[in-house]
Amino acid sequence: MPERIIERLNDASGVWFEGTLVERRRTPFQLLEVWDTPELGRIFRLDGFNMTSERDEFFYHENLVHPAAAAHPAPRRALVIGGGDGGSSEELLKHSTIELVHMAELDPEVIEVAKAQFGKVHRGAFDDPRLKVTVGDGLAYLRTTGVRYDLVAMDLTDPVGPSVELYSPATFALARGAMAEGGALVLHMGSPFSHPERVRQTLASLRAVFRVVAPYFVHIPLYGSIWGFACASDSLDPRALEPAEIDRRLAARGVGDLQYYNGEVHRAVFALPNYVRALVA
């Protein structure tokens, strides 16, 4: 019998889908759930938050990865903090310039379930020899690594509870220390409509560390709202590239199978409505 899967956006609103529970397990780190839904196919949930779905994963993963990846002239090494479903790694691996994607995921059971049940999200990325998977604390890795990455993607749960620390200036400074010259950090920030203070605070923390912070916004069906992202760097500004140049780079790198992102979309996501301009100023 279908149940109603509810996720609160804030104390006054939320989003729901009808679905049937496929799997529920308590890992050492979190409550993991898999649901089948008629609207979005299979949904991955952690601690009651919707993470990704089969049908709409490209809204999130393409826009997390490609605005910075396409703006970088030749990204070779990328680090994904979190991202155990494999979706962001799969998008990075579409770029022929990429030699290494290193995924640092805290919870091995997220990877296990993703491999078994979310092939439509990772599309075989775990079998790509360019993907290196490390199970462990991503922050601890950032503190000790000597590798320098062209792109660092923080593909994490929302900044609530223990995760708040992951969106602090101290964490962003660790990410900056692991970046090569000309590199960029990308992450999501929440909804400017439902979480305005969260978006404002995340941008303030990024600006305390990086010279160039470019916020952008995309509607995510699974999250039930317009959703904020940011690209942060000391020199790379994705807003400087024209649509034709983005399309040229995607073609030159053999980036295909994109359901959302293209040159015109690249320009469009950085165009901010007035209420968002006021929020991010």
C-alpha cells in the first residue's frame, strides 16, 4: 500500500510524494531509506531527507558539476566529498580531460545501496578506472592530502545538525587548501525561498575564504523548490563564459547525454531574480 513520503522544507511547508518502501536500514551514521514512487522512480533518502531520485537526478548532478567543470579550461583531477550515490562523479567523468575523480564518502552502506539499486543515477561510474573511492571522513582527508584538485565538489546533506560544520569558513578553507591554481569549489546551499538565512550564511562563509563566489539557482523537483548552488574560487568565474564557448568546450570534451545543461542554461542559471539579488548581495 503506498505511503506518503514527506520532507519538510521548513516549519511551515514541505513536499510529499506517494511511494512504497523498498529498504530501510540504520547504518552507523544515519537512517537510510529507498522508496519506489510513480512520480520520480526510486528515491534515496537519508535521515528523512530526499537525496536523489532516478527520474530527476540530472537536475541536481548536472548543475552541481558542469557550470564549474565547463568553465575550467582543462580540469584533470576532481574531489567529491560525499556523493556516495555516484551521480556527481558520473557527471565529472563525462569530461574527457578528467584523469581522476576521487570520491571520499563517509558511509560505506550508501555506496553499497547505490551500486545495487541506483544504476540509473551512477550509470556505471563505479566501474570507471578513473574513479577512486575512499571510505572515510572527507574533512580528515582534506586536512592531510597533498593532492591538488582542479575541482572540489561538496555533495553533502543539508547544513542542519552535525552537518552545519561542513559549511563553515574553516571547512571551506580546507577545501581551498586542496585546490590547484585556478581550481573551484562547488556545493549546494538550499532554497532561497524556504531557507533564505541558510543561503545568506553559506555565501558569507564562502566570501570569507574565496575571492570569487558565484551563486546560481535551479529548480529541483525532488526538493520541491528552487535550489541554490555556488561556485567559489580565487580566480575562476563561470559567469564570464558565453554560451557558445560552453557548447564548444562540451563538444570538444565529448560531453554527451546531458538532459539539462547546455550553453544557454549555463548563462541562465546565473541570472538572478530581484528577490534573490537582494538576498545574495
